[in-house]
Amino acid sequence: MEFPGFCSWLNRMETVQRKSAEERWAAAYAGLVGAWLGIALLKFGNPVILDRLVVPPADFFEFVFQPWPVHWGHVMLAGLAVGAVPLARFRVEVPRWILWLPLVWLGWQVAAGVRTVNAQLSHEVLKHFVSCVAGFYLGIFVLSRARRTDWFQLAVLAALAWVIWQGLEQHFGGLEATRQFVRTQPNWQQLPAEYLKKLESNRIFSTLVYPNALAGAMLLLLPMGMAGLWQLSARLSIVTRWTLVGILGLSGLGCLYWSGSKSGWLIALVMALVAFLQLKLGRAAKVWIVGTVLAVGLAGFFIKFAPYFQRGATSVGARFDYWRAGVQIARQNPIFGTGPGTFSVGYAKIKAPESEMTRLTHNDYLEQACDSGLVGFLSYTAFVLGSVGLLYRKVRTADWGWFTIWMGVCAWALQGLVEFGLYIPALAWPAFVFLGSLWGGAPAKMTPVRNGIDSRPAGR
């Protein structure tokens, strides 16, 4: 005897259970990706070209407090790639060129690496670039599928909170204590000059390689962290939620301020203006708010950095020499460049005598031109800046969760004009994962941020 109604009910129940199991695994997988990015923020804050100087931890203390070799992060990513197989969704509604440009860029980097002037440098950089591109595809094909991102947000938020805590600890006595400790060690004068110079400054850097990288981490992760904390605290009262988000935001801005990053200050000001323009306010109110924020922000900038400009803005002059050299190297090697991560080889030969030696151009886009030629420059620039521009149109009417992720990626892309965040795993890996997630998921998948603030920015 057949019972078609009962059989149909069983089929529906099996489908529901299967989907529920898939959603649970997708949420758990998102948490694992968040943990990987959090570990990157805490342990892989050095440029990959300096990874040879990072030794594996020898004891528990070093394991907890010292950086790790970046290949540990590559191994973690390989494990994530295996776990992504049952979750991958390859049908996504994105421009086809977005899917292909990262591979074009990576393929050209490999071709440039074959002709490199320094195989060791290029080998490390190429492995890092593979992880960046893999992170993008994990974001677009896998992470964007997760309907619940609580575990992902919690993992990234925990790492961000630790970075902020470390930065504040450095400002309120930690740097001075470290200086005193180092000076008590035998032969401390023989430590690397860059490390000693960093210690002599009062600029904080937390778990990152130097202060401007800490500023980059705040620009990239603080907006998303605040939105994530608002969402994760949904069960609490409005007053409590605002208090928690306010503490996180002010602490993060404090780290940005005490990092002493000039470009970080200006980029934060730009992103604040973009955020205010998204509020559902009248035109007159927006003009008043934007004008006030701009005036106060610029006044604070010139007051804060007046001594720096009085000394001649030496780092600005140095960057112009880096960029001049980068253009010269790119012109001399227009097809394949000198090889990924090898700017320092050519710069050592042509730098101005008064300029400080550097390993990277302090401009991620120009670095592509001198390291991998015109194709490397165009493919990377089109992918990053093209994504930022097109994704703004996609997320400006989405919920604040997605919009704050876009804000972080946009800030990272802007900082790439004057820094080398592409070569720091702690910054580049999250940025590529976020780019993929934005392309694959926004604006439909993330739970809107509600209760106390409007869940959608204002479209224009």
C-alpha cells in the first residue's frame, strides 16, 4: 500500500534536514575562515619579503606573543580549501571579468617570477599572492553562501579587540617598558636597526610590522567590527549596545591616532564623510555635517602633525623618491618587470644618496608596474579599484553590515596608494576575502543591522 502524502512529507523533511545541515556547516566554515583571518591579524603582520627573518616559536611564550612563519598561514588556507569543496557555489551573478582578472594578475606574476632578479624574494611573494587570490575565491564562491555569519564576525572581532588592546597597552607604558627591557640585554645595540628605530618612537604598532600597518588594520576592520558588534549584541538593551560599540570605536580610533599615520588620518576622514553621506538626512543637514567633519578633521590633522611638517615632512620626500625610482624601473622593464617583490634590488642602484633604503615602493599599484610590468599593473589596478567602484553601487542601498565591509576595503585600497598593505598577510588576506564576499553575497545574505539605527544606508 502506498501513502503518497506521507512519502511527500518524508521527502520534504529530508530536504529541510539536509539544508539545515548545510547551513550549519556553512556557518561553522565561516567561523573557521574568520579564525584564519583573525590569526593572520595577530601572527602574520610582517611583510612577506621579511618572512625569512621570522623563526618558528621555540616555547609557549613565543607561540603566544611572537609572530609565526607565514607558511603556517598557507597550510591553514589549504585546509580551508579542502573544507570548501562541499559548500562551493560556482553560479554567481558577477561580471565575468571580475572572475578572471585575479587569475590574469596571478598568472602574470608567475611569468614575471620566472625572470626575476631575486628568486628567493619572488618565491615568497608568489606564495602569498596565491593565498590572496584563493581567499578571494573562497569569499565569492563559499563564504558568501553562509546565511549566518555570527561565528565569522566573532572570530574577526576577537582578533581586532586584541590588536586594539595591544596597541593601547603600548601607548600607556608598554613601549617604554619594552625599551627598558631591551636595553638591559647584552649586545642590544646589535639588534636590527629597523627594530631599534621602531622602539625609539612613541608611535604604536600593536601586532603589526610598523605603525602605518596598524592604521591600515583599523581602517580595514574597525567599521565592520563595529557593525558586527552591534549585530552580535542584539539581545542587549540599546544603551548597552551603543556603549559597547562606542568603546570599540573610540579605542580603535585611539589606536589610529597614536599610530601617528598621516595617510591613515586623511583616509579615515574621507570614509567618515562617505558614511555620513549615506545617512537618511536632508541635504542641508548633510552639508552642515560634512562641512563640520571636514573642518574639524583637517584642523586636527594640521595641529597634530605641525611639528612633522616643520621638520620638512621627510617621509613624504622619501616616498617621492621611491615612486620616482618605481617609475624608472617600470620604464626599463615594461613587460615582466624585475620580478615580484624585488623593488629593493633596483632601488639600491638608483636611489638618491639622502633617501632611506626601502624594500617596497610604498604604493601597491606602482609596485605591480615595476615588479611585473604593464600587464601586472593594469590587471591589479582594474581588479581592486574597479571592484571598489562597482561594489559601491551594489552596497550603498544594502544594510550597514555590507556597507561597512565595503568601507574597510575601500580604505585599504586607498592606503595602497601610499603603503604596501598588499604585501602584509594581516591586511591583504582579509581584504581579498572581503572583496570576494561582497561580490558573491551582497546585499542579500547578511542579516540587516536593526534596533536603534536604520538598517539601510540612504541611496542617492
